[in-house]
Amino acid sequence: MPLPGPAQPLDRLNGAVIAAHEAGDGMRLAGLYGEAADRFAEDGDIASACFFYTQAYIFALEQGAPEAERYAAVLRRHGRL
């Protein structure tokens, strides 16, 4: 599923996600997936946004990041959690 946005930010976000996966940086992945989710939500694509919020939520939970609650709240609001 391609990330939304102009080519340069899209390339930056995709590259950052790949690099964070390669580095095993779960905290960074939580933030990046959250950023992607927010962008999909802003574009009105709730199904895709919720997919990325789910990924962000999982990584945030694994890392004990406080953002986990925000992602959970969004998923609950959309009936996904």
C-alpha cells in the first residue's frame, strides 16, 4: 500500500520506514507508521489510516511508548479495536 503525499515526502517516509525496520528501531517505527496513518486520515482514507494506526499501535505497545494510547483511541473511534 503506497503512502500518500508528494513524491519527495513519500520517498522520505518509505525510506525511513525501511531503515527503521533494518535497524530494529521500534520506537521510530511507531512514529513513522503513526505519521503515515495521520496522512491517510487527512486524505479521508480511513481504512488505510487504520491499517497504519494498527502498525503504529503495535510498535508503540512493544516499546512502552505513550503514543500507544492515542493510536488505540483512534482505532476504537473507528471500531477497529
